[in-house]
Amino acid sequence: MDGWEKVRAVGEGSYGVVFLVARAASSAGGTENAVLKTIYLRTHGVELEEEKVLQEARLLQQLAHPHIVELRDWLVRDDQVHLLLEHCEGGDLRSRLARLKSDGAELPEVTAISYFAQLLSALLYLHARNVLHRDVKTANIFLTRADLVKLGDFGASRALDHESQLINTVVGTPSYFAPELLVSRPYNRGCDVWALGCCLYEMLALERPFHSLNFLELAEMILKRQPAPLAPRCSPMTRQFVAQMLRKEPSERVTLVDLSSHPVLAIHLAAIE
Ligand code: ADP
Ligand code: MG
């Protein structure tokens, strides 16, 4: 990672820090930017398993997709894992939605659907390779200068040994937990579909569909209650589309492949082009 200089901190991760870094570009005079994510293997008495942390790097290294944050380089040194990632200038989607909300603005439905379609293509790509992301949420979705979205933070991702393998380990972020995770049922791709549905809802409502600081209350909401209806500004088709991803029973939940041929995408994406 020669030649990279720290410019400023851009985020605080759960196990380390994220810095914007720059270096002189090879061509005349300019600089290029990247993001350096440092994960401390031993900190505050917590010991992370090096193998699990390295998994994020190894997995990302094998992925190349226009809507997945690119890993440019990585190294392990002195109990620290450093990931050099492409810089997404627009920051994370969660912060963007928070700004819209505090300005009393909203994200247009076409934009939400366009972001959604980009994330859907990233997840289809991952699932086709038997990789589950397992921490899909607006804080792990990044915006580029050109206003494209990229899925990042593969710290919780997991490669399956085979397509129908079921997993038991509960990881991720509680607000985006699918019902099956909460009742310790073995799960598979459906948990990413649920979380993606939560993200689309959040883009349209500027609120998460299920939210409580009290874990038991949150679990009860996810398992038994329906989220507040989306505002009438959302087309009925979009509202139904979100509801299909938030079906509590995993076997009844829509699949990514079904989502990709849903008319809601064709209609909205045609409006953009
Ligand atoms: P953690 O595993 O700790 O959640 P993340 O990869 O989600 O780490 O990064 C934490 C924060 O750092 C993000 O919410 C975002 O604000 C910032 N960040 C991370 N990666 C990038 C990136 N590629 N471009 C811009 N900002 C980033
Ligand atoms: Mg994160």
C-alpha cells in the first residue's frame, strides 16, 4: 500500500476506523483517492478471529461487480487487517436518508427503485456464487459521485459450501433481522431478501420498517406486526413489491430472481432512461 497518505477519518467501524487516503496519480499531477478500513484484531479486550476477518478480504477479492465496493488491496500487520477499498464519494445511504429527513425532503420513488435495482443485481451476483452478505442495511450501502450505489462491508458475509446449505449462526444488525433468524431457524438466501426489502422501505419512508431500541419489542414487531403503511406517494405496485420481500414466512417470500423480472422495475427504470 505504498504511497498512500491519510487525509481524514470518514467513518468509525465497529472494530476499527475508516480513513480517506490519497496518493499521487501516475498521470500528470492529480491525486487518486481510496478508503482504508483498518480492523483491529485485539482491542478493548475483544479478540477477533483472524481467520474470520481475513474472510472478508478473501471473499471481496474474488468479487468484481459494478455495484459491489471494490477491494483494491489488503494486508495483515501487527494484529491489524488493512483493506484498501474504492472510495464512494457520496458516503453511505443511511446518512443520505437522514439528511433528506432532517431537510423535510424525500427520495423520489424512481431513485429508490433505481438504487434497489442496482443492489438487486449485486445480490443476485453474490447468491449465484453461494455467498450470503448477511448485513445488508443502508449503513452498508455506499453512493458514488455519479449517484450509483454499491454494496459494501462484507464483514458478516459467508460463503456456502453448496447452494441449499442452511446456516444457524445469527449475525447482522437486529433491525434488519429476518424473522427466521430471531427464532433460530436455519436460514439461507431469504435473510438477504428480507434485509433488501427493509432497505427499500427505508428509502421510501425514511424510517426503518421495524425499529425499537428494546430488543424484545423489536423482535415482537418483526415476528408479528406489519410495518406502518408506506405513504400514498408510493405507487400501489411498489408497496406490494416491498410487502413481498417482507413476508414473514421465508418459504413464501419472493426470491431475487422473481424480483428481477417484476414489472415495477421495468416501469420505473424505463422512466429514467
Ligand atoms: P463496519 O464493519 O465497522 O460497519 P463499514 O465498512 O460499514 O465498517 O464502514 C464504516 C463507515 O465508514 C461507513 O458507514 C461509511 O461511513 C464509511 N465507509 C466505509 N467504506 C467506505 C467507502 N468505500 N467509501 C466511503 N465511505 C466508506
Ligand atoms: Mg458497516
